[in-house]
Amino acid sequence: MEFVASVLGSVVAEACRHLCGFPCSKFSNPFKFKSNVNDLEKEIQHLTDLRSEVENEFNFESVSTTRVIEWLTAVGGVESKVSSTTTDLSANKEKCYGGFVNCCLRGGEVAKALKEVRRLQADGNSIANMVAAHGQSRAVEHIPAQSIEDQPTASQNLAKILHLLEDGVGSIGVWGMGGVGKTTLVKNLNNKLGNSSSTPPFGMVIWVTVSKQLDLMRIQTRIAERLSMGVDKNDSTENVAIKLHRRLKQQNKFLLILDDVWEGIDLDALGVPRPEVHPGCKIILTTRFRDVCREMKTDVEFKMNVLNDAEAWYLFCKSAGKVATLRHIKPLAKAVAKECGGLPLEIIIMGTSMRGKTKVELWNNSLNQLQSSLPYSIKGIEAKVYRPLKWSYDSLQGKDIKHCFLYCALFPEDFSIEISELVQCWWAEGLIDNQKNYDDIHNTGIALVESLKDCCLLEDGDFKDTVKMHDVVRDVALWIASSLEDECKSLVRSGVSLSHISPVELSGPLKRVSFMLNSLKSLPNCVMQCSEVSTLLLQDNPLLRRVPEDFFVGFLALKVLNMSGTHIRRLPLSLLQLGQLHSLLLRDCIYLEELPPLGSLNRLQVLDCNGTGIKELPNEMEQLSNLRVLNLSRTDYLKTIQAGVVSELSGLEILDMTHSNYKWGVKEGQASLEELGCLEQLIFCSIGLDRNTCTASEELVWITKLKRFQFLMGSTDSMIDKRTKYKERVVIFSDLDLSGERIGGWLTHVDALDLDSCWGLNGMLETLVTNSVGCFSCLKKLTISHSYSSFKPAEGHGAQYDLLPNLEEIHLHFLKHLHSISELVDHLGLRFSKLRVMEVTRCPYLDHLLDCGGVILTLENLEDLKVSSCPEVVELFKCSSLSNSEADPIVPGLQRIKLTDLPKLNSLSRQRGTWPHLAYVEVIGCDSLKKLPLSKRSANALKEIVGELEWWNRLEWDRIDIQSKLQPFFKEQRPY
């Protein structure tokens, strides 16, 4: 065939030479010409598609623009030329021997254009990869989720959904019963799309948790956040929908995942283009109800089935542990697992509940309970979902913990509950012994929370020190509460966007009522017949401005009243009839300026006025002898506390005035520190002190009975977070001249000393050294920040022994003239024998951390080291010439090290050897650091190394195989 083509080509070329009079070398082979034209048409289309992909994914803020724009310009030019050429070829096709002239005259032009198109394609592929690399992190947000790699059915489901998306399906409805694993599946899908090594299939994946109460604005806000769009809180859903629709139409390919949908969502009202109109739009929703899929007209309804017996058994064993495989337990364990109906949530709950139980009787009892506890309402759902959860509830030891569990259902779905608030409510309801001191109450509450978490009836919340209920578990709790005859009836309308309360709802026999997190504008203006209600939750209703005068008349048994986060301006006098009231919670009622006389509330034990606008304490306050917790934090307008009031609060255990405007001191007619000394039950106190308050040691003896305290003299901005202060005895000096101050009296009583924005520190240190009779053995934490003082001791003025022998933490921030921590060491005779934490940030002239080899040879207890933003630091630990370079490591027990923005740092220590217990290493912005004290053995303790990829690749190792051994622990982090 090739021979025939060659002969024909020669004949045609010869004919061309005679007919046209041109040398044959200037013409292309006619057969090659046709092939080139066909290739050109295909390749220019590929180039056009590539251009569209780059334009849609290109982010001018994250990618260098010059190369991309030059390429896009070149592509536009060649597209124009090729379009003109193909038009001319088409017009001349039927002329002159069926396109023979085209071959003769345009062959070279076509070949040249084809070559240029292919060159631009190669460049474009490189650019597309670069754009994708920059865009991938923003395209998909990783969501923590349990892996399904060891679950064949779930993995197959994931593969099916991926195939449907690739096959052009516009919308997919994933439906099935609660707890079957719908959310886990789509979370794994989301993460798989983000982990794709090739070009991401979507320019953006948007995840929104919808939840039971449909809130279009919340969903719109979440979508807008992912698109880096701002949403005006005052804007209507209609206007937001228009803006979202306009923006999403510009997005070439995106996937919207709507998780936990309880009713149909109008995509037009939401502002999301329909997949049939915008081919680049894909939608996946998860729901318990097939009718939701139908209402939203999904292209494919994908049902999630329960696990098969093998997978269920594997998951059960994973949750229950080795006990499930013991010979005498295994048959019963398999029967229990089978009773869970293949539902992952129930399998995990049941397995965890039986973990470590080796007695056959316990397993038999559990199996009998599962087989006999049949809910009677919705066929199938309750039998398959509620029964195992009801068993977990029944297995709780004691009536009180069961009521604690049911109490959690008063809070909205997917709501993170502050543990401290929850514990106070349990205490008020009598679920925790009221005779214990507050610390014991708190500890008991924590133990109850942990017990419920261990049974999978509670889980960690979205924020620190919070918990929440899985939505299925909450449904079960509400169902259980509704089935109880009269002991725990609840009315729960939390988080459902209510604007008004119907008096009819409050007319039945109720124990607990929750209308929190709504849009209530008013309360019923009539007397409620709620004589048995013990808890009323009205918090987080910012539109509520007034409480009717007689509203509380019918709540004679009320123990917990929470009106936090409302905009009420006063409380009605009917409040004073609540003789059983235990906890009055008014946090963040910012417009509440005064309280009525509270003397009649003689059982009140918790009064929370945190963040209110009160200017003075209410009348008759001194009559509250049973008050145990008084929170006056963030009371910016509190100016007066009359003398003699606080000293009468004989039962007070907690006084929290963090960030309050009121300063304790010696003002005539005002409360003084001596009054606090009269409170025999006081265990925690956080207050601000007047600058003129005397701090002589003999006048501070009363604070020795406090377990924890926080006293601040100076600016209130330096007061620390309450989660920290509850654990320590802290004194803070802020914005003061300490050169003439005697603070030794404080140091004999405190665990932590914080010196912020003070001056005269060098003189203060010399005073401590000169006047100290003994050491300050209580001090465990020292923080010095924002100081221009020098810390170098004068000649012969250094301490002869360690003044802080029990120091465990040292934090140094923004110290202008600090060159080395050794300056403090020399001044105070420090040995750091118990030091666990060392943190140094933003010290511009610091050149090294510490001299080692003199009085300090090693920091044997140091576990955590952080150094950041110290531009002159060259090395961390400077070893003297007398020290042995082969000695034991300077920090033999160091577990965590974080080094940030230290451009001159080239050595951690000149001492050879490794730091054997390092588990977490983070190095960012330390380009000069070439070596880490790690070896192959470090992999035994190491868990993570975080740093820039270029820095990691430049590191030098004593052996070439060390880096490959540690490579799995490396996690790339771009500069901050």
C-alpha cells in the first residue's frame, strides 16, 4: 500500500510540475495533506477544550499570570488562523481537480499549523497541571470521616457513585435509614475527589449539612463561603439566590453535596442552576426519605443498604475488641451483632457497650434485651434503628444518668453543647448531688459526659469542651421521653425557626420545655399552667425583647431558667415568685441594665450575668445565702458593688469577674478584698484589682484557701481564657511600672505569674534577688510579654540559688532587648530542672535560646519547644567549649518542636546525636536549617513532620537512607 501511495504521489507531483510550472519540492504529498487536514481539525478542538479548562480553573490570586496569559493569547491567535485556513480549504474544495490546488498551494501551511497546535497543546497540558495543583486545595475541603476502605459494600457504593458522575448523571439521591452510613459514604466521596492524583474532575466541591429544619439562608451562606463570596446578613434569600446563580453559572464544573436533607429544596430559590440547564452542575443529596429524592427529581435514586453479615461482624469486632472472638463469647456476640440489623451506627454502639465484658451472663442479658425491646410506632424504622439505641439507654446504670441523656435532647439538632452549661443544668435538676462542693459537681458531670460518650450516646462537639448528639440518637431520646408516663415529659421546639409560642403547647403536663435557638418575638401574654415544669430554655432568641409581666406566674416548680442571648431590657416581677429557682442564666443579655430585687429567690445557687449591661448588683442580693456561683464576667458597665453585700454570700464558691469593669480595692463604700476573705466556701475567684491595692504578703494570707484564682492589676485586656484560669492560681500585672513594686508576696502563693506590657522589670528582678529569704517554690508558670526591659543582671547581682525551682513553663513574647534566656537564668539562678514547656516568640535581638554546659547541662524534662519570629536566632542551644559534644542529648525527652520564621537558624545544637523522643516536628520559614537531630530509629516515636517541600528536599542526613525511612511522616505545609 505504501508503494502504491508513493507511485501515485510521484505521478501527481509530476503532473503538478507540468500543469503549474512550479518545482515539485514546494508541494506536499496529497495523501499526507488529507491526513494533516483531518488531524488539524481534531487537534484544534482538543486545544480549544484545553483552553476552556484552564480559563475555568485559573485563579489570578494563586497562580503566576504571565505564562498563562501568554499561552491563552497564543491559543487565540492560532485558533483564528486555523479557522481562516479551514474556511478557505472548504470553499476551494470543489475547485480544480477536487481540491488538487489546495494540496499544491496549502499543504505546507496546514502542516505548519498542525505543528504549532501540537506545541501549544504540550504547553497547555503543563499549564493545566500547574493550575490544577494550585486550585486543588481550594476545590475540595477535606472532611474528617471514618474510612470505608475495609468495607467492600461501602467501597462498591462509592465506586458506583463515581461512575454515575463520570457517566454524565446530573443529580443523585442517596437514601436510606438513619445510621446506615449515607453521610460517611459521601464524606469519603468528597475526600477521594480531593485526593485525586490526576486533574480534579470538579473545579469546586461544595459540602452543606442541611439538617432537619430547612434554613435556606444558612445553606446559601455556606455555599457563598466556599465560593469566597460575602453574604450581607440583611440581604434576602431571593437576592442571595440571584448572586449565587450568577456565580455558579460561571463555574464550569462543580459538585454540590447536600447532606441530611429532610424535605425537598427548591434549587431555584436556593440559587443553584439545575443540572439539566447547566451541564457542569452535579448534585448529590443524602436523605432518609425516598420522597425527598422524588420531590427534587433526582436522575438516579441510590439506595444505601445495610451491611451484610460478614461486614457487620467485622465492624462489631472492631468496636467490641478481642472479647467478641473469645470461644465462649463468640456465638453470643454474633447473635448480638446480627440483632443490630447491619446498621453501622447501632453496630458501633452495641460493640462499644460490650467492650471488655467477658461474662456470658452479660451477653445473654444483652441479647434478651435486644430481642424483647420492640418500639411500637413506625414499622421498620423503630425496629431497626430505635431498638438497639433504646437498649443502650436501658443499659445505663442508674436513673440519673438516663435523665442526663434525655436532657441533652432539649438542645437543637447538630448543636454543640458547652459541657459546663450542661453540667450546671444537670445539677439544678438534681441529677448531681447538691451537697457536694462545686469542684466535685463539675467532676461528676464530666464523668457522666464521658460515660455517655463511651456508650456512643454523645459525641465530641464541633468546638473544644462541647458535646453533641447524633441526630438519630437525639430522635430516640425524644421518643423515649415522649413514651414516659409522667416523670420526664418534654416539649422540644428548639432550632425550628419559631416566631411565636402557642399557649396550647404549654398546657399539658410537662417537665422540661425548650424553645431555644429560634426567632421568638414574643411570649404568651397570659398565665401559663406549667406547674410541673422544672427547666425552661429560651436562650438564643435575639428578637425577644420583652417578657410579659405575669409570664412566670404558672412556673412555680421552675429550677432552670435560661434567657441568655435575648434582647430583653428588664425581667418581670413575676420572676420573684419562682421560689424553687436554682439557676438564672442571663449571659449576653446585652440590653439588660438592671435586675429586680432577688431576695425572695432564696434557693438560687447560680446567677450568670456574664456579658449583661448591669451597672450595679440588684437589691437584696445579700439575702442570697445559698448562692454558689456568681458570674459577672464582661460586665463592662458595672461600677458599684456596695460594701457588705458580697461578704453576706456565705455559700459562694465561684466568683467570676473576668474582664469586668469593676476593680476591687480600698474605695470608701465599695466592696473590698477583706470581704472576699470572709467567704469560707470560696474556691475560685477571678477579679481585677485597683492599681493602688496593697499587695503585702501578710494581707494575702486569705488567698491560700482558694484552689484557683486569677487576680489582675492593670489593663483587663490581659485576663486569660476561663478554661485556663480554672486550672491555676494566676496573678497578672499589666501596663504597670514594677521598678518600685514588691511582688514577692504574690509569688509565694501563685502557680502562674504573667507580666504583660510592664516596665522596670530589671529593677524588680534585682529586688527579688536582694530581698528573697527563700525560694518561690509555688511558681510553675512564668509569662513575660511586651517589654523593653533588659534582663542582664548587674555585676554580682545574680541569685546564688534557683529562685524558681519548680518552674514547669516559661513563655516569652515581644521582648525587645532579650538576647538569650540565659540572661534570666543568670539573674534568678534558674536551673530549669522541672521545665516542660518553653515558648519564645517575636524577640527581635534573640540570637540563641540558652547556653548549655555551665549550670545547665541538659533540660531533661523539656517536652514542648516553640520558637517563632526571631529573625536573629542562629542556633537554639549554644554548647560551651568545655561541654562534651558526645554527651547525652540536651533535650532527651523533647516530644514536640515547632520552629517558625527563623531565617538565620542553621543549627539546633552543635552537639552531635539525636533527640530520641521527638514525635511532632514543624519547621516553617527556616531556610537555613539543613539538619534535624533524627535518625532511622526516630521512626519509632515520630508521628509527623510538617514543613515546606523545598526545605525537606534540601535537608542533609548522616545516612542517605534516613530521609526515605522518615518520608511517610512528612506532611507538606506552605509558608504562613
